Amino acid sequence: MHRIQRVSNSIGSQSLSEYAWRMLALLIIMALLFVSNRALALTANPGATCRGITGASQGSLLNTDYNSLVSAVNTDNYVTIGGNASGSIPLQIKMSTTESSSSTTLSNFGVIESGGVRAINIRRTFPNTTAFTDVNLDFRNSITAQPIYLTNVALSAFDIDYSNSSGNTFDDFVQITGVNQAGTTIAGTFQPVTGSNITFSDSLQGLLTRTVSDPNCPAKDLGTQCQGSVQFSQPVSSVKIRYSNTGYLRTSTNQEIDFRVDNYCYVPQYIFSGTVFDDNGGITGTRANATNADITTSTSPYANNSNYFNGIFNPSAPNAETGINGSTVKLVNCANNSTTYTTQSVIRDNAPPGEYQISIPKTTLGNNTNLCLLESRTGDTYPIRTSSEIKNVGFVPTNFDYPNNNFGRVIDANAALVLKKYQYINSCPTTINYTAPDLNILGNKDPKLGFSTENISNINPGQCIAYKITATNRSNLSISDFIMQDKLQVKGSEALVTSLLASPVSATNISDYASNSVPIGENGLVITKPLVLPARDNKVFYFNTKYGTTIDP
């Protein structure tokens, strides 16, 4: 290391003017030294640029990011990088170290700061000239949790020393490599820094002091004199800084380097994600029942189940729901669904069933901001939707992450609507109290005594059959535009006789029937107006029919 000898001078009987000149000269010397030292401060890595990459965001680590990385080293945890790219680069880094020798003395691994700039400092005492320490930086997309390939990644190492002075012999050697998209390890391209004594050895593929006679570097000042910089010409998902010796000297001593991540580039990706899920509220196929209209009894799986058929993915217990495979999700133009930008691609390893992620570069969309996600499915599994097939993502160009765009479906047996039809044989009176308790006894087996789900037999020609139809919405979503319709039987069409609509009309829901519903005395379609069937509720419809007076032998 450089040393400055301090000598005490006495003014004695020198004149004041001579003293003043001496002081002026001293101030000039100090100013020159200050300028010299400033000239040796950190120089920007020449490779710290995103030129030529259309639409790329440029980033580098903030001072606080270095502290976060060091605090999490060798914990197997990814650190979310703040960076200076205004959130357009969703970067996480996991930092770990590997020692080639268990005899290496691990003196320090921390953060230093010089001139307001921070770097990671690594100090080691290697047992021999072949020992090394690897510092690994693995890059991950914080949104997708998958490797992220950064372009023009640039790094600098500092305090790369070589000295043949007694007791202070340095033989630092730094290799910086990365892994590209093909999984190949590549070396960073040397970026010459003006005023640096560091060069790149083609034979050793790394950074070292240019000559034996080059002076030792001032320690921990991130000075230009011993700064070695590289840039990767290909996108990389990880880099490795290997700190060791060149092997030019026979022994190694305590030594240290510092390094910084100067730059990385990335074309921002808009990421749309979610899950196509079974909106069954935990009611599996073995418990599902298409005819179970019981939404009140505690033993019924459809009673008090707020997760069932609510259009919301509920993966947590109780009544946990799971994703389902087999659907396709596309990113489309909301105004024209046939305009497809991209189709789903699952980009997370070991993703659970039903999960999808769509990633599209910022440059692909241009000025198209009216974006929707469209879910579709082939085959007959999970045929019933519990949410719309299309979702507007609420696109904003400055937001890059659009999660939780979920689509719900259920099997037939878990459909929301349960229709039940009851029959009551009557003698066509002028009035019938359809809601009378004695006509609505639960479990009644005889259609002649009241409404029953049992089959009719021994009916006499000219009698009437009244019908009660209950429509139960057992889901947690209202059913809008609900229309109940029932076709009266026609002779020759799966019936022996023709039935006609008969009086009396039910006073409880006469206003529900549409104007085009079959009139009394005619055969046709009993049909209601479009109605709203509230969540976890039911509606009852009544009408009477005249049974045919003749029957074929």
C-alpha cells in the first residue's frame, strides 16, 4: 500500500511572507493531490448501456440492494431488487458462495462504501494459489418465479492487486462468467477502462493486474486504477464471480476484492396470470348431487357453503377449491375477440393444476390497450361456468403484472339451478289454493292427495293435473334472465293424450308469466318472463292442465 511520510517543519524566524508562500504552495499541492485522487475514483463501466435494444429498460442495483443481498447470502432466499428501473424489471437475485477449500479463511463478506457508492467486499486468505471462492448471483423474475434473462449485464471488480513487496504480496485474479439461454457458460467481454492497470487474460479468461511493476491499489476506494469491467454479449440468467490467484506467485496471503453490478437491460414483459378452477366449494364429485335442492339443512353440502359457486377461487380450507386442467386462455382484443395477441403458456416449474401465465413483451402490444382474457374449453368436463368467459384486465401501460384473473367452472352435478316438478290430480275445480299446507306435505307419495314427485297412474279422462315447479338457486351468485318454461304434452309425442292449460290460474305468480305463454284452453308452452333468481333462494310456479278426454285403445 502507498504510504505518505509526514515531516514536522518549524517556522523559526522565517518572515511572514515566506510562511505565506509556503502555505500557498502546500494548499496547491493538496489541491493537486485531491484532483489526482478524484481522477482515480470509480469510472462508469463502458459496457453499462442498453443501446441497440429496442424498448429495453435499463437498471442497476441501488446501494440498499447490496446490503439486502449480503444479509441473505447463502440462505437460499431470493432478494427482491429495488433497482432504478421504476419497477419495469421484476428482478430477484439469490446470492451464494462456494469455497473450493475448507482451509480457506473466510475473513469478510460485506458491503463497503466509497464516495456514496457501495460494493460487495470479499476478503479471503487462501491456503494455496489454486484455491478460489465463487460468488454466485442467480436471477429470477419476481412475478413468474422463473429465471429471467437479462441483457447487457455488466459488472466491475475493484482492488485487483499485484505487489511483490515483502509481506504484502497480492496475486488477485477474477473470472466473471454467466449462463446463457442455451445453458452454456460464457465469459464476460472485457471493457477497457481508461487509467486502469487491469487487463483481461485470454489464456486465463479473467481479470488481473497488467504488469508486475504496476503499483498496489489503494484498498477499498473503488478506484479506477485497479478496476476491471466486463459486459455479457448474450442474455444471462446467472453470473459467477470467481476470486482466486493467477498462480504467478508461489504463495498467497490475505487479500480482498470488491465488485458491483453496473448494469442490466430487459424488455419489459406484461404478465397476465390466474387459475381455471373448480368452483365447487370443496363439494367433490362423490358428494355432488344435481337434484339436491336442500340449502338449509346442516347435513347438506350445499347449506351454508359460501365458497360454492361464487365465482371466486378459494384455495384455502375449509371448503378448499383446486385448479382444473384442460382449458385454454388467450389474450385478446376486448372489442374483437378474434384478434389474439398470445395464448397461455405455463412458465412456472411445477405449477399447480389450472394455473396459467401469459407473458408478452411491451414492444408487441404497441398502442393496443383494450385487452381481455378469454377462457375456453373443449370436451364435456366441467361444462358449467361460474364466471364470465371473458375478463377485461384493466390494462395500464405502467403496470406490468396482472394476477388473479381466475375462471370458475363446475361439473353438471354441481350446477347452481335445481328444478323439481310435482304433480297433483284434481277434478278441475274453479279454485285451487296451490299453497295450502295440506297440498304441500313433504314426502307425499300420492298425487291424488297433493303435490308429489311420484308417477301418476289410474287417472280418469277429463281430470286435471296441476303442476308445481320449484326453481332453487343453491349457488352464491344470483341468476339473471332466468326463464322457466314447460311444454304441455301432445298426443303422439311421447304422450297418449293432449293436455290443455286449464284454470284456475295461480294468483301467487300470475304476473310472472309472459304474454306469449299458452292461454287457457290451448296446448303449447308455459313460459315466464325473464326473472332474477337471487342467490341461495327459490321460486315456485303453479299451473293446471286438463287431461285429454279420449285415449287410443
